[in-house]
Amino acid sequence: FALAVSLGLVCSKGNWATSVLGGLLAVTVENYRHVLRPELIATLLLIGFWIALEKLRERASLRYVIGALILQVIWVNVHGSFILGPLLAGAYSAGCHLDNVRIAQKWTVRPSNTSLTLAVLAIGSLVACLFNPFGYEMLRFVVGFSNDPTLRIVIGEWMPTFSVRWLGEPGWWIAITVWLASAIWICMRYRQLSAIDLLVFLMFTALAIKAIRFPVYLGIVAAYLLGRLRPASWTVAQVQVQILQIT
């Protein structure tokens, strides 16, 4: 909860109301996967890595690049979801460049320093994934394992998200409701939408469709979007108090 709130504070430039609301959404969705296993630690590492990306989105900083790489090395030695680090950094880099292309209205625009920094981090975090007892074999294993069709039959948590088995589970409905609310929020705030926001949303949507273990991230995405796409009126103290009361 505290890390999700921290992510919201970075995204919203310090708006406590939207950040606390986002933190609540994150833990409410995460609850159905809240078990004592390495996945739980990996979720914390993901948010920490995400905060570093948001800091780098604001300005290039060697401190946050190094911090993100350290988190990536820890992550690869904790849980197979470590592959999300390079993917998320890549989405940030590509989205940043697409935003520059949209502003310049030409494809030949030179990548900005921010886009290049994020690209370096994406490559660096992929290299950091090699710092484990199995080296490259770890990457090959995770990619192969997650795409093994037998998993969706033998292991319950790898079954399709939209399997009828989950329709009676409250966690499934909570995750779908939060995703739908996020999609509506994006449509309402599309004028503020950046390519990074859209790529992040699509990336985690695709992941959530893949298997029932992955909608756990949708609450964190909601916290991120609340911070990035908040209305200007939500900075008014009275409105913030009302949001905190609701939360």
C-alpha cells in the first residue's frame, strides 16, 4: 500500500488524495494473490522499479538508473516476473519517443535525452537479468515456461483469466471492475493521455488476459493512471478532503 501510494505521489506531483485512493485500489485488487510466496516480494520490486522509471521520466539521473538496476538484479533472483522490468522500461522509452514524434509531427525526429536514458535502462535491466546462478538460461526458462500450453491445464493459476472457473471468485470481479474503470478513465482523460500511459495500460491488459495470476497488477496500473490523468480540480483542498473521506 505504501509503495503504491508513493508511485501515485510521484505521478501526481504530490497529490495525496489520488495517491491514497490509488493505493487502496492496488491492495484491493492484489488481495486475491496475497500469499506468502516470492511473488509478493516481486510485486514490491515491480513498484519500486516503476517509481524509478517515473523519476527518470521527469529528468535523467544516474542515481535512479543504478537504483533500478540493483532492484532488477534482486528481482531476477527472487521471482520469474523479473522479465517485466525490461519490458516496462522499453514501453517507457518507446512511449517517450512516440510523444516526441506526435509533437514534432514527423517520424524522423531525434530521440530525446529522456527517451535515450530509458532505452539504456531497458537494455541495462535486460543485461542485469543475467546476474543470477543460471545466467542466460534463466531468461530462456522464464520465456519458455510462461508459454508452455500444458501450464494452462495442469496449474490452476496459469488457467485463462476468462475461464468459467473464476466467475464465482470475488477477486476476479474486483480486478475486471478496476480494469473497466481504468479504461473509462482513459477515455474521459484522453486529452492528457501520453503514449507511455497507453502502452503501459495495453501491456498490463494483455498480461491480465493471459492467465489468472496476472490481473494482480491491474490495481497498480489504476494507481498510476489516477496520478497521471487526474483533473486539475482535484488539486483543490476541499476536493482532496472529499476523496480521502470516500477512500
